Amino acid sequence: MLDTQASNNHNSFKIKGYPGISFLYSNWTYSFLLVVQLVALGFFLQGLIIYFQYDQSSDWRVGLLWAGSIIATVSCIFISISTFANNLPFFKIGLFFVGVTLIITLLDIGLLVSTKNSNVDDLQYCSKEKSIEPSTCVKLWSQQFCGNYIVLQCAQLSRGFKKLLLSQAAVSLVQAFYIGLSLLKLFRQTKRKSSYRPLIG
């Protein structure tokens, strides 16, 4: 006599029997994480446009940062859809790519922080220690910044940088949750399956 205790009405990828924590890796949770990821992508795009307002086409960082953000978003969409479809093989593939994109996102954050001063130093007067007169002018990115426009551009740089950094931090946090909850889901599934060993009697 085989006693599997498994219900044929549910896909084997759906994990039951853990009401206390099962909500953590439910479809609702993955949907919420995906929404946060998409919102963070929107803020990232705003920050990218603001921070690189005058040199979007010539700064080599733009392509790297944008590509990393798109790859991260696609991987999150992929693993979410795999979860909704209860497709275990694709779910595992998605989990792997989310892990890879988390590393990419952290590298992007490091790139942003380590190269921040290159933009600020170019303006020369973003430091509060330097006074800006109406006649003070700085030529940068084929533009002439004078007087109050230098102050405005410094504020723009600061705002754009904060948007970029905070959005990337949010993306990395979302990816960390994806990885943690997905590993928990796989662990619970494996543990659940091990309890289905046939009893011969």
C-alpha cells in the first residue's frame, strides 16, 4: 500500500502544510516584489537622466548602469512569471540569474559611489567652501555654467545621484528578498517531498 498523502488537485510546486510562513513565498509576495522592482526602475531612469543630463551619450557609465538595471528587472520578471506558472525548472533558472544580477547591481553601486566625485569636481564649485559670484563661470559638457546656474547644477547632480543610489539600493534589496524567499520555497518543497516516501504495508 502506497501512502503519498499528496493531493492530485494541486501542482507539486505549490507548497502546503506551512501556514505560518507560506505567505512569505506566495504569489502575492512575488507580485509585490515585482512592483517594487518596476517602481525602482522608474526612479533609476529619472536619476540617470538628471545625473547625466548633459553627457548622456558620451559618459561610459550610462550604458553600464542602464544595462545592469534592465537585466535586473528582466530577471525579476522571469522568476516572478515562473512562480505564477508553477514552473520549477524555469524558477531555478530565474533564481540563478537573480543571484547574478544582484552581484551586478552591487558592482553598479560601487561604480556610482567611486566615480561620484568626477562629476562634482568638474563643476569645481559644488563644495560649500567655495563662493560663487555672478561672474563665476565654468565650461563643462559643451555648456557654460555661470553664477546661480552653477548652484542649480550642483543641486541637480546631488538629486540625480541620490535617486540613482536609492533606486539601486532598493533593487539590490528586492533581489536579496527574491533569493532568500526562493531558497526558502525550494527548501520547504524539498522537505515536503521527503515526507512523501511510500510506506509499503
